[in-house]
Amino acid sequence: MSTITPLKDRDALSTWAADLKTERASGAPVVIRVSMGTCGIAAKTTPVLEALQSEIRSQQKESQIEIVQTGCMGLCHSEPTIEVYDRQTQQSIFYGNVKPEQAPTLIREESSQAFGVDVLTQNWYRPEETDADVETAQARIVLRNTGRIDPESIADYVGTQGYAALANVVTTMQPDEVTQTMIDAGLRGRGGGGFPTGVKWQFAAKQPAGEKYVICNADEGDPGAFMDRAVLEGDPHAVLEAMAISGFAIGAAQGVVYIRAEYPLAIERLELAIQQARDCGLLGTNILGSGFDFDIELKYGAGAFVCGEETALIHSIEGLRGEPIFKPPFPAVEGLWEKPTIVNNVETLANICAIMRRGAKWFRQIGTEKCPGTKVFALAGKVKRVGLVEVPMGTTLRDIIFGVGQGIANDRAFKAVQTGGPSGGCLKTEDLDTPIDYESLRALGSMMGSGGMIVMDEDDCMVNIAKYFLEFTLDESCGRCTPCRIGNKRLHEMLVKVCSGRADMRTLEKLRQLSDTIKDTSLCGLGQTSPNPVLSTLRQFRREYLDHVMNHKCTAGVCSALVRYDINERCVGCTLCARNCPVSCITGAPKEHHEIDQERCIKCGVCQQACKFHAVDKH
Amino acid sequence: MIQLTVNGFEVQVPEGSTILEAAKAAEIKIPTLCKHPDLPPTAACGLCVVKVEGMPDLVRACSTPAQPGMQVETHDPEIVNVRRTLLELILSAHPNECLTCGRHGACELQELAKDFGIREEHFPSLRRELPRDDSTGCITLDPRKCIKCGRCLEMCQEQQDVWALSFMERGLNTRIAPAGDISLAESPCVHCGQCSAHCPVGAILEFDQTEAVWEALRDPTRHCVAQIAPSVRVSLGEAFGYEPGANLAGQLYHALRRMGFDTVFDTNFGADVTIMEEASELAERIRSAPEKLPLITTCCPSWVDFMEKFHADMIDHFSTCKSPHAILGTLTKTYYAEKEGIDPDSIFMVSIMPCTAKKYEITREASMYASGGQDVDISLTTRELTRMIRQTGIALENLNCLELPDSPLGEYSGAGVIFGVSGGVMESALRSAHYFLTGEDRAELEFEELRGLDGIKELTVNLGGHDLRVAVAHGLGHVEQVLERVRQAKLKGEPMPYDFIEVMACPGGCIGGGGQSWNVSNAVREQRAAGLLKEDRVQEVRTSYANPWIQQLYRDFLGEPLSEKARHLLHTRYQPRPEYLR
């Protein structure tokens, strides 16, 4: 790796990048990339890494194989994952569920396929590097480097055109040209709102010169969404570079990354990246001799969901209670410390360098007319291949769930997909062929949100799902305004009633009415969207609600109060169920038919699992 | 001016107005529980939602700017229904104990519940048991009743810059408390009571001490003395249907006598004494200790507490003179007791004040016991006296408006009257300081520049050849700026920007005090101030030194202003105090 020295100007950066290329070409012919994001580490990738390293030593292949620790590759379904990349042929093989004991085989085979290890198909391409591939649904712009480079090495980033966009912007462009490029590109905020990023920049740029701020919103709070963490852990410099570009565009000299303290690895890598960028003269004063000054600091969030809302986020940075306030004034006019401020989320920022490198026209070729570019989704739930996926806007839900995700796990039937996290809604089979963008999802009663996508099958109870999401909002409401603070609690009470079979038709009517009131009268986005899971399930899965209310039945068998376990005539009196029952509510002498005391049964289902004779029915 | 229509009526409002203000201009009342007329919107309660043509969702009238051509609908059946639902939600999380609540009959939530005809509870109760905080002995905080409107926080944090109160926890558990879950007494609270004056419900009230007063009145061995602060007379009537600013001094003396007080004095006389001492202090510092300028007034106990907690480096600049009611308390138990031959220990001294902090002041320091015992036994707020009058069944309109206070601590000058309004202490002091410096009466007694509700008022006055630069600040949030100028000048060794500074903790001065009648706003403050300024104008004697009863007091008892006896009885000491006790 090259030693880090401050770069005087743009040429110094290009020279360094060229040197790195030469250095790479003469390096080891095979690279093994090991997915070392928080998720990978949690899935025990470290022993795999260590085994690979020690195997290289023992097989004396140090000159043939280079190991690179990368961020998350997005292949959560098969962690630990590694990629074996051959520099000559430029071909990769992805292996999943790698075990330390497979290291000898993997190292021995180098770039040929190692038998006995799960091979994964790579189903993405990088639009910046290759042309569209009809075979692959995924297009990686945001995740371009994530899982490919060593996030702790600025050289790795510079080696893949890193900081070239910033160099070009600060040395050859005017701030309004940068803003115009963003407006032309039509990039929309990926945090969920979908507001055109360039227009936001323009508001702030138009404010009188003086103190201004750029904030990166890295307070990723949606349950199940982790694309921002993946980018920060896998490609931190891309975010820093984009922040510097946005600072240049609006005339800000200071950037703040508001990151949740629950992301220690992302924080560590960001801190390191900031230090490296400063050492290289890519942050700080007079960047690349252009006269532009820009620096970045980190602020930690305490993990409040509402702090993802920009005004609440700004309050939190200022040391105040994280509460949203009424807009206008918008932060672009009066934000952090009452100065013009733009707040962009991590995924939005991760698009910017690519736009600056390849231009607005190129960007518009990807995605749809109204929503150019891609969107990263955290695909989770009952799908076969859970993980991070990045697809062009306009891809259908079917392509994501049944293409990239390879359909529903365990041969169950697809029931619904929930998008937009706790603020979103549930979509049915009929909606699967809708090309997704901000508007189409909203039209279906859901929303894009930050990109959580939870797939549900026939074993999921939709009333229970709505209750689950509402519990999240209930915990996360800041408590400032009446409808969100008290109203959501009331909705939750009604859903509990439905789930326990105590509701009547009036409850359903009240549920809908109160949801509408909360939507209409809440102060911020959190409250305004909190009834969405209720409203969308009420609309799309009304049958299930009616089943709970009229028939006291939960078809999915999830709502324990509506489930009943009975022992049928197959019982041989083996006593296994009675011995396993945690509340000892099963009685019967050995070799005689057993009975469940329904009063005391807690519907845990242990008896059914324990029975070897299929003698326990659930209905 | 912009033009818009509200419920079909054309209205014109100044640019920057909100929809709520536009509706008000069309004489349409939109209900709200969180928006106070003088404070920025917190947009919390949601009751003020309205429909605007072309906007997909309901918007909050309190915080949405009126735009030209806007078509606003404020009260269609759908909106009314939404409001009812929100109101029911609020009520379901509010204790159902109106009958025993201190705001019963004067509660903004109760009023709306009445208007909306809410007769049954559609939501199960979510009431949460939380302890009451009486620790200050000045205000009572009952977080169970809080509806999270945020008005008290706006007052405590932004307007008063004290930051004693904050919201704790979140979601449904959100509650109001001093940060860190300490008691109010352990917090930076300076007892100004502005939180209680702005609370729409009974979550923050004055600490009620009426029972102790009734007990003394029932005790035949006690000689009960009452004194009324200047600003109480122009605010108390509001609770009885009088306009703000209606001066009920005569009725109040009469009522207090009817309630059983043996003697009724007037704090205005104490104010005259304060001026004698403070103006002498000023004259003395101008003559011989200019390094101790600017002199800063100390009549306001909340301000004193604030200074001791946050600006202790200014202690040397503080006037050592006690506040008017404290002085009157001392004099009652010394001068008056001596003169009338009453055992001072048998005297029960009750101050009727616009203020919650006076409850704290009467025991704050050893000098508050200068008479040998506690100089003032109980300090009541305007609101507590209102209740006592009601309990006695007294109809104010039937009382004698010409009733007079008792001598020798009752007859006052116009200078004493205006103590109750921001700028008044300064104005009165300047009247007397002129005399002390020149030996002559000043022709021009009114200082228009020092009146009104601007947060900081400045003026240069020529007093016998001295150009005196004075500043008046009210609302603690405005003090910082004034003191910072003094501090900077000190640091840089530059000439002081001011010679004399008046500070009152409450916006508008005592007329806007934390213990005054409910529903205070700037409009009400202005009316109350006008009531006091009017009384000053009709007084025969308008300067403290010319008050014959003051002259008698000094001749017979105190000697000179700042005499040893005066210093012992009428002056106090200050000490730095920690902001947090825990």
C-alpha cells in the first residue's frame, strides 16, 4: 500500500491513482474478498478469515493470493461469504456458508471452483463499469464498492476512481453547475421522502453566503433496513466525498455525519476514513489546491427513530430533545444552529460521486423517468435469499422477490410484502407486477421508505403484523403531538382486541376512523404514516380482520388467543406431551387418551411439536 | 397585507400572519390548547387543524402561514369531528378529577370539553400515577395533569432562559420534570411561576398556603396584618369579571378587613422605602464608589435567585436593599409594633403578591428575620387571595372603592404604585435620585422610553449634571444581553455601558407575575400596566421622598436613608448558589 501524503492538486491525485493501478497489476493474481461487515462478523466470518490467512501461509501462496477484508456483500442468506477474484480473467466465484475447515480446499483451488463449498450466483452488474445485463436484475451504483474494496484503505478507494469526482468538481466546476447537474440527474432523496436532492441543494445554495452545513443522515432506524450501515462499513469514503461535493455546491465548509451509536464498526471505519482523507488533503483546508475548505465531524445518535426526521435530527445535534418541529422554515433556510443546512441520507449521498463522474444523462438512463437511478432494498422475511439488493427504479416486486430473492422459502405460498418499514404498508399478489418507485408505492397505500422489504407467507397473520409495526411506532413516538402520542396507543389497543377475538365490527370502524385522524393531524412524518400498516392491511386483508372478529379465527394460527389445541383419537397415551407442557395442563394416565385443559393452556404449541403420532390438532 | 378567505369571509392580515391569526381577524375562534397568543407555536395539541383548498391534508392553523388567495375552512362537520376525537384522546390520558383540581372552572381543557359536549369516555383511561412535586414551596407540579402542550417549556427555557423544566421520556410516557429526574427545588428553578401562569390546565399551580392564613385569622391571639403589592390591585378583578387593569385597591382593603385582618397596609409604602434606600445607594455610588456601578435593582426575588445561580459575578453590583414587601414586613414587626405597643411575635404578616417567588424569598436569607422573627409569615399569590375572597362570599362590587389602608405603613406616593410595572422601579428611583443628587424636585417625572413591553429599554438621563445611562430588562431571557455588555466592558477595562439597571424576572414586570390571574397575554399585561400608570398620574404625591409618612418614618425611627439602623433592617446579602443541588 502506498504511504499517505497530502495531495497538492488534482494531478497528484491522478498520478496516485495511476500508480495504484500499476501496483495492482503486478500484485497477486488472485484476490479473496472476505465479507467483514457487522453482519458477516456476527455470522462468524472471522474464523474463516483466519483460516484462509493461515492456509495461505502454510501453502506458501502469499505471492499468488491476496486477502482483502471488505464490507458487506449483501448476501445475508449465505454468510459467511467470500469472493475469489482472478485478476487476469477478471472472473469471480462467490462462495457462501464458508466454514473454516474449507479453507485448505479454497486456497488449493485458487481461482478454479472448489468442490464441497456452496457456490453463489452473482446477479448484479455495475452500470458505471459495464453495460446493462439482461440476465441480472441488480444494478449496483450505491453498492458499487461495498464488498469489493477494503473500506479501511483510502488507496483502495482512490484505486477505483475515488475522489476523482471531488477533484473534478472543486477544480473545474462552479457551485451552481454542480447543483444544476444534480437537478438534471433527477436524483431523489433515498431516505424515504423522495424530494429531489438537487432542488434541496439549490434552496440552500440560494441562501446568502455565510455559515452553512451539510448533514449526512446515518440514523438508520427502520427495523430491518441496513443499507446505510452496509455503505458506511463498506465504502465510507464515497459518503465523505459526496458530502464534500455537496458542501462545495451550497457553500458549506462543515459537514456532520449523524450516525447512530449502535453502529460501532461504521463509526470506527468512518473515523478512520475521515482521518485518512484529512492526511491526504482531501478534507480540510484548500482541498487539492482549489481554495475550497471542507471538514467533517461525527455526531452520535442515541437510536431514536424520530431522529431520522431532519428537524428532529438537527435538534439532537444541537443537544436538544430529538423532536420534530413544524416546517417551514425548512432546514435549507434555517437548519443547524439556525444556518442553512442540507440533510441527505447515506444512500442518497452514495449516488452522488457516480453522477458527478458519469454525468446526469448517464444517470437518467437507469431507472424510470420520474425516479432515475437505483434503490437498495433490505430483502428480508420468508424469502429464500434474504440480503441487500440494489435494483433500478421501476423493477417489479416480482422481479425482486421471485428473481433476486428466488421466491418463498420452505415451499409456502406468498401472501404479502411490506415496504417502507413501520410507515409503509402491505402489498398483495396483485401488486407484484407494479414497477416500483415513490409514486407507485404510495398509490398502493405503501411507501418507499428507506428500503425495508419484508416478505410474508401464509403463516403470517396480517393483523398481527400491523400490531407489530404499531408497537414499534408506539415506542418511537417522541410524544410531542396528541394524535401520535395517544392515538397510536389507542390503535394498538384495538388491534390487541382484534387479535384476542374481543373486537366487534364497531372496533374495525373505529380503527379506520382513528387511523385517518392520526394520519391527518400528526405533526411529523412519523405520526402521519404510523397508521399505514393498519390502513393497508385493513384494506388489502379485510378478510383476515373479519375472520378474527366474526369467526374468532386466526387463519395463520398466529394469534394465540384464537388458537386451540386438541388431542385427537390418534393419542396412544405416551405422556410425551404432558411431560413437555410448560404449564402442566395436559392430563391422562399412561396408555390412555390425554386431555388439554383449555383454561390453562397458553397455546405455546410445544405439545404438538413433541407428539410423535400427529395426535395434537391446532385450529 | 395579504388577502385570503376564511369560511367564505374575505380577510386582510399582515404578511407573516398565521391562519389562526387570519381567522381571529375574521372573528372566527379556532380552538387550541397549546398555542398561547404571545408564544411561538408548539403545534402539539392538533386541535387547530383546518382545511385549506388545494392542500391534501388538514393543516395546523397555529403554525401555517396565511398565503394570498388561500381559502380556509375552519369548522366544517368533518373538522369538528376530528377535533372531538383529539379532545377525547387528550381527556383519556388526563386525570378525571376536575372537582379537586386547582384549575376547576378556569381550565382551558375543561372549557373545551364542555363546549364539545363530551359526556362519556370512548377510550379506556390511560392515566398514569406520577408523584407531585411541591419541593419548592412556591409552585406545585402535577405531571399527571400535563397535556404536553409545551407552553411551560417555552417559558422556562426560551423566554426565561432557566431550563429547569423539560420533557422526559418519550411517546406515551412523555412527562414534564426537571431534567435528570431531580426535584424542582434541586433544579435551577428560580420560582418565577411563569410555567404556572401559562399552563392551560392544572398541571402547574401556585403552592397553596391559604389554609395557614385562615388558621392565623381564626386565632384570636394573633394580630393579622395584610399588605397588597401594587400589581395585585389591577389583576385580581379579572377573576371576578372586571377588565384587566381595573384598580380595585379600595375593595381589596375592604375585603381583607372583612376577612378578619386587623390591619391592612400597602406594599406601595414599602416601595417608597425601597426607593429612599436604593436611590440613596445610587447617589452614593455615583458620588463616591463609581467602580460599583452599574447598580442593579433587586426587588424581584426570582431575579435575585437567577443572579445568585447564574450571574454571581455581578453580586457587587446588586443593590443590597430588600424588596418592598420584605421591608414592610420588617417595619411592621419593629416600627409599627413599637409604635402601637404590639408584641411583634403575635403579629402574623401576610403579603398578597403577584408572585410565586415571594414564597421563597421570605425565608431565603438571615436578613429576612431582621425583626427578630420571620418578617413576613406567608406570601400569597393573587390567585390564592381570589379563592379566599370567594370563600368569604364577598361580592367585590358591593365593597367600598374608597376604602383606605392603615397608617403608618399604608399611605404611598405615585412612585410606589408604578413598582408593579417594568420600568417603574427605575422611573421612581430616578425621580428620587434627582432630588438626592441636586436637592431639587424634578419637573419631568415620566420616562416614556422606559415604559412598554420591549424586552430591553435604554435611556440616558441627565441628573444634576450626571449623564446617567440606564437600562430596564424584563423577562429573564433578556437579562443575559445586558449583563454581557457589562461583563465585556469589565474584561476589556472599558467604561461601563450603564450606571443603573432594573431587572424584573417576569415579562412586563409584576403585572405579568407568575401568581397573577389566569389567561395572561401581552394585551392583558398592557391593560394592567395602564391601570397602574393611571393611578400614579392622579396621585398628589408622586415621589417617595415627598411622602409625609416616609418622612415621618425616617424622622421617628430610621434616621437617614442608609443609616446603620436602616442597613440592619432594610438591607440584605447575596451569595453564589449552585444551579443544581443534585
